[in-house]
Amino acid sequence: MQPAPEIVRTTSSRVACDGASDIPGGAALGHPRVFIEIDEKGYADCGYCDRRFVLAGGPADETAAH
């Protein structure tokens, strides 16, 4: 069974992902930096590491009270 992808909440509809920004000195452990646009679904997935970026307060934000 595969672990669930990491979910990152953000307030910006344009995000950058390099797969290692949260690892101290981990740039060599990540992937090429890509810029991702969150669309009307309220989320977008990184094509390299499968991180899911969720727009805070958007339709996919499960922590927001709709």
C-alpha cells in the first residue's frame, strides 16, 4: 500500500516545488524546481513528487468551514 501524498496548504494560487525545500541542505535530494498553478478545483499535484498543494479556503480545503 502506498502512503498518501503530502498535502501542503498555501495561500497562493502559484507555488514552486523542488521536492526538498523542507529538508535542511536537501536541494540535492529533491527534483528540478517546477512552478504549479492551482486551478478552480482548489488543488494541484506536483508531477515529480506527488505533493498536493491545496489553496487555503478553496473548494478542496478540508480544514475550511464551507
